[in-house]
Amino acid sequence: MNNKDSSAILFRGESLQKGEATKQYLLDLAKAEFLEKGYNDASVRNIAKTAGLTTGALFRYYPDKAALFDTLVSRAADGLMDQFKAAQKSYFDHILDETAPTEDESSSKYLNQFINYIYDNYDAFKLVICCSEGTRYASYIHDLVELEVSQTEEYYELLRKAGKLKGSISHELHHMITSAYFSAIFETVAHDMERERAIEYVNELSIFFENGRKGLLRL
């Protein structure tokens, strides 16, 4: 390899590093803009101006405002949804297994994993919960609620067939209770609660909702 070839490789490497640094810088600026103004009122032009770029130059890194927001939140938000689906599947896998952990033990385990995951990715969930109107994540809590209600009602039906469930709860009431529960959990983020207090809070919240649910279902 001659000196010219070596210089070209080095230049490409430096350019790649500079490009990645610029992308991260733009993400940092976009996050600040979204947190301050929300997605709908955030300005790509303002982000570009703060970065010392034209809007066209910014679009060479991210094609539009939605791409900036998605890059900031998608890994964390989609990851939590995947974990939630896995937890739901676990209930079905062990529903008739008498040696499996109790529902309360499983619920507590997954709840604490849930809240810790949120706090491990706090900025992303702050954006989702407080700043996502106008994005595909605007219905994030609603989507979690729909999944929870759908899966849990299937779970209840299996319990009923196994003779382990005597009471009932209407779909409408179930949806209202579940919506209130998830909204309350994410209030920890909306109100910037410290992690340890948030964990304590959601576990207290779980006791409140679980006892009400058990009372209705006569579990």
C-alpha cells in the first residue's frame, strides 16, 4: 500500500468519525428541542441553525423530524414493548404449573424490571410520555393498555376453564382500570420522580390495583 492509499483510508476514517460525531450532536440538540417544545412545535430549522448547519445539510443525516424523534426513542420504547409481550407470554406458559412462581411474585418481578428499564432509558421515555404528540408514539400508553387488556382477558378465560376464577369484570371497566394503572406508572416520569421513590411508588400502586382486581374477580 502506497502513501496515497494510506492517506485516503485515514481520511475516510476521520470523515466517518466526524460524521458520527455530527449525528450524535444533532440528536443531542433535537432531544433538547423536543423536551422544551414537544414534537409538534419543535423546529428542524432551529436544530440545524444551532448546529451551524443548513436544514438541507441536516437532512443528509436524518431525512426528517420524525427520523430524529424515532432515533431518540425507538430502541427504548420498542424494547419495553417487547419485554412486556414476553412477560405476558410467561403467564400463559405457567398458568397451570403449580410449581411456578405465584402470580403476585411474577407480577412484582416484572413490574420492577419494567420501572427499572424505564429509568435506565429515562430521557427516551420522557420524550415518549411528555413530548410525542404528532408521532407514532403518541398512543404508546394506550397501546400498552390494549395489549394488557387483550392478553389478560385471555388469561382470565383460561383460569375460568381451570376452575380458578369465579368473579368477573366487564371489558369496559377492565380497560378503564388498566388505563388508570399504566397512566399512574408513567406519572413517575412525567413528574421527574427519583428512581428509588418511583420503585416504591409503583409497588404501592400495584398493591392498590391488584387488591381491587382480586376483589372483583374473587381470586
